[in-house]
Amino acid sequence: MIIIYIKTHNITGKKYFGKTNRELSKLKSYKGSGKHWVRHLKVHGNDVSTRIFAAFEEDEFYYNIIEKICLDFSESKL
């Protein structure tokens, strides 16, 4: 299963959009790996909430859809 998620820093409002195939139970404790996001957490702390955006079965068709969703969302600056 591929999970698309949004992490929001509860103090600053900065958002991190990611995808993973980790277990759902481990997603809340996962901090994210984007370099700007990790730097932000070092400065502002790890007061973060996590929201599931979508979940898909792992296969090539869904991977192409997921990639488009991620790119569109990232470019929208939400």
C-alpha cells in the first residue's frame, strides 16, 4: 500500500507532503525526510500533525497517478 500524507507544523503552519509504503501505524512517528522540512523541524521543534491524503495499492497504474497527484499538489503551494 502506498500512502500519501500531509504533515503540518502546528506552530508555523508549514506543510510537508510525502508518500510512503511504511505501515500506517508508523506514519505518525515518522518525521519526514525532505531537507527543508528537516531543517524546519530542527529550528521550530517537532510539533506536527499528520493527515492521510490518499492510499493506493502498489502497482504501476497507481504509481503514475500518485506521481501526478504529488506534483500537482506540491506546485499548488497549499
